[in-house]
Amino acid sequence: MLQPEQILQERYQLQARLGRTAAGRQTWLARDLQSNERVIVKLLAFSPQMQWDELKLFEREAQVLANLNHSRIPRYRDYFSLDRQIGEGLPWFGIVQDYIPGASLQELLEQGKRFSEKQVKNIATQVLDILIYLHSLSPPVLHRDIKPSNLILAEDEQVYLVDFGAVQDKAAFTGVTFTVVGTSGYSPLEQFWGRAVPASDLYALGATLIHLLTGIAPADLPQKDSRIQFSDRITLNPSFVAWIEQLTEIAIEKRFSNAKQALQALKSGIFRPSRGNYTRKIPVPFTFIKLSKSAEKMEIHLTSGGTKQLERFGCLGLFFFLGFGTFILFLILFIIVSGHPIIGLTMFAALGAGLAISFGKQTHIYFERNRFEIIRQTFNYTYSRRKGNVEEILGVFLTLQGWVYEVCIRTDYGLYQLGGALDESEATWLAKEIQDWLNLKG
């Protein structure tokens, strides 16, 4: 076991173990014997129980830190590995960074400190400045785990961003799999879906500011329409409340598009107001969706995805569809008449099957008190059935698929796409109906 006074790499003398870390991870305050300066040493034990992705994230953290140069990101110093003899039969990997004297915002919260609006605005300004730097790099660097424990308030009142263990750079975008990282309550839904973007860090910042203002972790605050409810617990300038609400919009496109825009809005007080319709009853749109609900259950039936897709294009789309369809039919007839009946009939059958599948699709979603089920059918033939537990649902959100919207349910164990081809009003209404029922159950 690693002990105080132990020297690693003949250079770093361990002094005190810091914080609460997961199994197989340790963070130490140490002294660099070459420079006689205090440093932070982060250690990861590579055990048989560890997921390989954990080591990849640790190595990525070292690679990214080595290329960062910002006054309020602790400077990277070294990366090393320890042999099994030193590490109790396990190989260890270490990252060394500058030590920043001070306390994390989480530690201050646990000590009972409450932050004023002026203090929170100052913290937001400093973090946004760091995010502007990170997101403007090529490729952009996403922190993906902004929260009070990863923000250090130094003795000079400057805020430092630490712990890049969840960092994502361009390499993470190009792979075929995603590593889901982040902290519940601070991470937006798209991040749990493995699709973090710069605006995901803005959401985490907004959730962090809510924690600082209320003294309550965002996961412990009530939610309505997947939005954190906090304004009734504190007295703030309404424009600052609206600014935080825009940071924590559930839909990415309704947040600030980047950290620079968010900072400019905070300083000027001029920005797009928060969408009030999230807290008002959304009128039922013209829709083919059939929805019924009670206190005990809810049923949703979506039909004819193909017809809904066609409606998105209006009269011009209908004209194009009919014209293109007529051309295909004449082409098939020409092929048949020209002496290739088998090819023509095969094309005709494929076209008919494609239209049948497109226009005959049905999706049925059943919610009960403890479970939900999604059944997909074509002309009453069930080709997909998925089940889940209501208590595992993290939230409901929208995705834009080309010209149409889709409602998705994110759980602890995966993503459930409800299907259909909806316009924005339909999708927003449906998502709200589901979220309202889930809130009722909670």
C-alpha cells in the first residue's frame, strides 16, 4: 500500500492522501524533490476488475493536459508508471500537476458556505473564460465533468478547473463507441447518450451554479419538464435566473451555442429570454398520435411514420412524391415490356414492400406504475418489443433527425427511441406529456 513519505519515481515524495476517490484511484499531495515544490499526484491501479476504458481515459487525460496552457488549469508536469513490486502486485499509472492551494467549492459547500449572486457571477465568469480557451482549441477539448468538487477556489480568489479524467477531444468523436462519463445531476442527457458537445459543459456549469446558490445538489432538486427547479428557493435578479435557465435548457439548440456567447450575455444582460412555454401547458397540436393517461398508466400510439414524413414537405413534397412515384412505375413497366419481366416484377415487389413498411408502421408505448414497454409493428406484425423500468428513466428529450423530430427516453441502461416522424410542436407536446406523467409518478 502506498504510504506517506514514500518516494515514487525517485522524485515525488507522498505527503497526504486527498479527497474521496473511487476504488483503484488515489490522489496525493506530494513534494517534487527536484524542485522542492508541492504537486498533486493522481494514481490509477490497473487491476483485473478494471474496465479497459478507464485506463484509456486516464491516458487521454495525460495527453490532453500535456498540451494545455491556461493560467487557471493546473500545469501538467509528468506521467509515469510504477511496477508491480511498488504497487502491491498491481501496475500503477500516475499524472503529476501543479498544486493549487485552496479549497474546492464542494468542500466549501460542505462547510456550510453560501454563495451570493455576485460571487456566483464571478465564478461563472472565470469558468466561462476557461471554457472559451478549451473549446477554441483544435480539436476542441470538452471537460465533461464540471461540478463543485472540480473547481478550486484558490487563496488569491481565482477559480481553477481540475480533474480532466472525463476529458474528450477529437479522438473520442471519431471512434465507433462512446465512453459515458460525467456526474448525475450535472451532466446533460446528450452526454449520457455519448454525444457531448461544447454546450454540454455549459449545462454542467449551470447546474453547478444552481448548487452554489441553493446549497442543494441538482440531483436532489425537483424537476419539471426535465428542467431543474431552483428559482423559488432563492432571491435573484430575474435576468440572472433566466440566464442560468438558458444554460440548463434540456434541448441543446436552446442553450447558448458556446461559452463566448454565454459570457457576453452574462456581462451585458442581453440574451434570448428563457422559453416560458416549458412551464405552461402546451396546447395539443394537430397530430395522429393517440394518447390516453390516468394516474396509474399511460398509452401512446404513433402511426404511419411515412405519411408524417411526407407532410413535412407540404404540397411541393406531395407533388414531388407523386411525380417520382409515377416515373418509377413507368420505369418498371418499361422493363417488363422490354423483355425483363422478372427484374421488373422484383422491382415492383420491392417498391410495394418499402411503401408498406414505411406507411404501415405503428409504435405503441405503454407506461404503468413500475414499468414501460415499446412495441413496434407493421400491419399488426410485431417486429420489436422493448421493456424497461420507470424508476430507471433519467429523462425525456428530443432529437432532430433530418427534417423530423423524435422523442427519446434515456435510462440507466440505454436509450429508447419512440419512433415516429414528428414536427417540433408534436414532439415537444409528446415529451411534455410523458415527463408530466413521470413527475406525477415520482
